[in-house]
Amino acid sequence: MREREVPKLKTHRGAKKRFKLTASGKIKRGHSHARHILTKKTTKRKRKLDQSDLVSKSDLPKVRKMLPYAS
């Protein structure tokens, strides 16, 4: 009898579009609140929102589960 294979894990498509892996294996993310209603936000705040940041330690397990093949 043939053994049953475990089905492949699916990548969360929304997570794939939002997160990137760094060379050292950390996960980068973008900031929210940077797309519209920008007139009331200060220039400094808008500049900071444009920079990418790393996913927090507490959120890493959730993000890694959504991206099973991102080593």
C-alpha cells in the first residue's frame, strides 16, 4: 500500500504581499497610515512611516505560520 503524503502548506497570500525576508532571516514590514489624509500629519511623521521596520518579537510566530516557506 502507498503511504499518504502530507498536503503542502499554503502561503497566506495577503502576508506574502506585506512582508519581506531580510538576508539574516528577519521579517520586514511596512507602516500603516501612510496612504491618505496626509495633510494633517507632520513631515517628520510621514517620513518615519515611509521607512520599513522589523516585525515585533511577539508577532513573529503568527507571521512565520502564514509564511511557511520563508525560511
